[in-house]
Amino acid sequence: MVDRSDINAVDDAAWERAVAREGVIRRLASNAPPNRAEFLKACRDLGLKRSRLYELISAYKARPVASSLLAAQVGTPTGSRRLPDEIEAVISGAIEEFYKSLQKPSINALQKEVRRRCSQRGLRPPCWTTLRDRVAAIDPAELMAAREGAKASRQRHHPVPGSYQVKRAYEVVQIDHTLVDVIVVDRVHRKPLQRPWLTLAIDVASRMVAGFYLTLEPPSALSVALAIQHLVQPKFGWLESLGSDAGECRILR
């Protein structure tokens, strides 16, 4: 199973499938051992083999959240390398000695250099996409330091010393969006729809959420505008509509 702490990386279909399975698997996991008739019915309803359902139950018991039911990725894991060690050594040497140079050669030039070195050793040269992936994995700060010097790299990639000073409330408000870690379901059939987007307007001085906007639509200028509207308008009526005693609330305006 896959422990995906970043739910944003999961496609909607896989997440909705995991959420749909959770209700069934939660009941099975609460019984030790699972009821046989209920277990077989779950296999039919979920379209799973018995061995696979046992795996999901075990994973859910170890970590009782929907993300534990996400399927593991099939195929070669991201970042793994399947080339022989001799060719990997040629690629690493060419990158260190040729690509990380003041001349800033292109990937095409790197490919020609790797072909030349492989030919000298009687090895089959790797394809262009392999070299592109190796170059993409290089730390940009490290590459810039090798090509332009450590000082230029620090100025470009390292944080600038200092602090961000704000003295008064509402002097600076920062707005950002996040995908909420919940699933919205429809009212009638309780079927999962999607995760909502939350736009927050945060006052830097007080660290207070001064306004927000919740929607099923992706972030846009409209989301920002409605969050700002919620920020600047009085909130007494809005709080009362939620059943809150607005008279006891101190609201920054």
C-alpha cells in the first residue's frame, strides 16, 4: 500500500474509489475475524478478490484513514534507475566534468559527449530522455554554483536575511488557496463529489483569518474577490446566520 501524505497528488478517481471502499472496510475491520457472509458480499460489491480485500483490511487496521486504501502504483518507482552501473558511471562523469562547466553546454551537447565516452568503452549509449531526466534531478543551486560560482548561487537560491515587519492590523493581508482534506457528498445519495477549495485572507499582523471563501470551483480571480468581500464587510449578520452570538465576538474592521 502507499502512504500518501500529500492528498493533492492523488487523482480524483483513485481518491473517490478509496472513500467508497472505506465505509465497507471499516465495518469489516471492526470485526475480528470478519463475518464470512459479510466478507464475501464485500468482495462482490467492491469487485475485489478475497486476498486483495484482506490486504486492504490489514492496511486500514494499521492506519484507519481513507488514504490507506489507495492502490500502490504499478511499474517502475519514480526515481529508480535500470541502466547498468557502467553506463550510469559514464553519465555521472559526463555531467560532473562536462555539463557542470562554465560553457553551460546543452542537453544535446551532453548527449554527444556521453555517446563519445560510451563508444570508447564499447557501451550502448543511453537515450536523450534518460539524460534529460538525470539533468532534471540536479539541484539547481548546485548546478549554478558549478557554472557561475558559489556567490551567484547563494544570491539566487538561498534565503535573504531579514524579517518582514508589519505594525498595524490590515496593513498587509496575504491570500492563498488550499484544497481541503474532506470530500463533499450529494444530499440525496451521499455519493462523493469532490474536495472543495478554500481561499483564505490572513492578516499578517494579527495572524487572524480575516476572510475566506469556500467553493468547489478551482482558484480564480473570483475566489480572491469574494474572499476580499468577506474580509471587508461587517460579519455580525453572517455570524448570527450561523447561530453564533455575534454580540460577544470582537471583530477587527
